[in-house]
Amino acid sequence: MRKLVIDKAAVKHNLSVIKERAAGAVIYGVLTSDGGGSGIVPMAKLLRAEGIGRFAVYDVAEAKALREAGFVDEEILMLRSTTDREELEQLVDLNVVCTISSVDTGLALNALAENRATVACAHIQVDTGMGFGGFLVSEPEKILLAYRSLPNVALEGIYTQLHAMKVGDPEAVRQLEQFHQVLETIRAGKFETGIVHAAGSFALLHNDSARLDGVRAGSAILGRCRRTRDDRLKTVGFGEVPLAEVRWLPKGHTIGTARPVVLKKPTRVAVLPVGYQNGFGLNRPRETTFWALWRLWRKSRNRSVRVCGQKVRIIGPIGATETLLNVTNVKCSAGDPAAFEIDPLFARGFVREFR
């Protein structure tokens, strides 16, 4: 059985770093993509046990999974706007805080709430340069129209998304300046902004000016965000699987498929029943500098696995469903455990286990 292990102690450590960086700001635990691959419900339970009571999702199904798992009173923020009536019906039924990114999305939510004789909750989304959605900063009159014309919508917050390119990125600085201009316009119109948030994981860790009233922590929880050497996070997620086969191969034997390798001497090999189709060897891009990419390349060439607690090298490239290991100097046999680093977001065919 393939196991994807989520180390609870490492998650708690990362949460302590996140809380320290948040410095009292409201923290939204972002649980998109099934909790970054860790499992949305068990991760949410761990976060709640550590004092996180607000969550952010991207799909109705994610919000529904949390409510059905007993997250009844916690705030759930939908980080995607919609005009689809069926989706809006479900979001209101689930008491989810919606996102309004345009006049049309605001009117759609207001009409639904009015028909139900209720008030829906929402945050305003502002596009300061990401392009994924939100009111444009060049159209403040439309943002003010949302505050004036949606009597059945309680606007409890406002947010934007920042680039996560590098520490001190001037583009992110420009985005924040534009966002503050929008906030000033709203306040000049005598409206309350509610919770103001801009920082995702990267900005939370490296940009104090982006902290504001709230922060959104997602990939940082697993230590899988764009990293710097001094961020103090721990990488969360490793795989465990028993070896499928162990045997000796003679000198000159060819192994591998895409880039075959010829053995230079007799070698004892073990078959790891995991390959790139299972997500082994796949990583999210964290840094984009030349030296960062060079380090990633070096790491891929020197990737290792622990067999019976000992570090062993991979022979040749990672296969589709199997990978060969050099266990010449390791006492092991088929069925013995092997452990390896794997990003939960890409892991496929694994049973999750929090320990």
C-alpha cells in the first residue's frame, strides 16, 4: 500500500511561523485543491485544533465538505466569484462568504438574497494586476456602486492578490499602492471596508506591509510555497511504500526506458513501485532565478530514497510507475519499507495518513 504521510508536528511548526508573521492579523487557512493534496477535512481539523477558525476555498464542493464534516460556525470564504444561480443557491445555503468581483456578480448575489428575503455575506475582490478577476483599480466608480446598490449583501471584507515573484518585488509594491488607493476611495465615500487582506503565503512571509487586517495562508502550511532559505518553514509530505523486488543485475545490463543506463558493474537493484504518474519527482516552481533552477536540476539528478532507514540513490530517470534504486550496500528485501519526499498536491494513488 502506498501511503502519503502528513507530519502533524511539521504542520504545527509551520502554523507557528505563520502566526508569528501574521502578528495578530486574521488568518484564513486556504484549503483549495483538497487542502493542497493533504485532504481538506483532516487538514481543516488540524488547523482548527491549532486555533485557525476561518477558511478559504475555491469550489462549492470544498465548502460543502467542510460543512458536512462539522465546520458549522467557522467562516468559509469562497475565493471565486460566480453568477451561476445553482452555485449561488448552494453557497447561500451553506452560509459561505461569497466573492464579488464585478457589478454583475454583485447583482446576481443580491437578486438571489432578495428573493429569499435574506442577506448574503461577501468580500469585494480587486484586481491590482493579477488578471484572474476582480474590479479594476481604474474603475473605482463600479466598486462604489457595489457598496451603494446591493442592499441584500453584507460586504464584510475586501481583498486583492499579489504577485509572488521575489522579495521586495517592485510590482508587488505597486499593487499594494493601488489597493490602498481603492481603500481610500471607499472610505472617502463613507463606506466600511470590513476585513482588508492582500497577503498570500509568500507576501505573508516576506512583506510586512502586505499584512493588513488579514492574511491567507495556503501553500505555506505545507512548506510548499515559493521558498527562501531563511523562511523557517518545514516541507510537509512524504511517501511510504514497500519495495516490489530486489535482485542483482550484471555489469553491462541496460536499465530504464527514455534514457537507458548501462551498468558499469554488478549492481543490486530494488524496484520502487512509484513513478512520475504517482507524482514522484514533480515539484511546484518555488523560485525562478537561474541559480534556483540550477539547484532544482541538481536536486533532480541526486534524488534519493530511504530504504530501511538508509539513504540510497536512484538509478537512471524516474519511470512512469516504477523507479530503480541502487541497494548494493543496503541489507533489504522485497516488502521492506521505502520513504521518499513527495508533494501532496501531485500525489496520486496514495492513502493519506496524518501522524
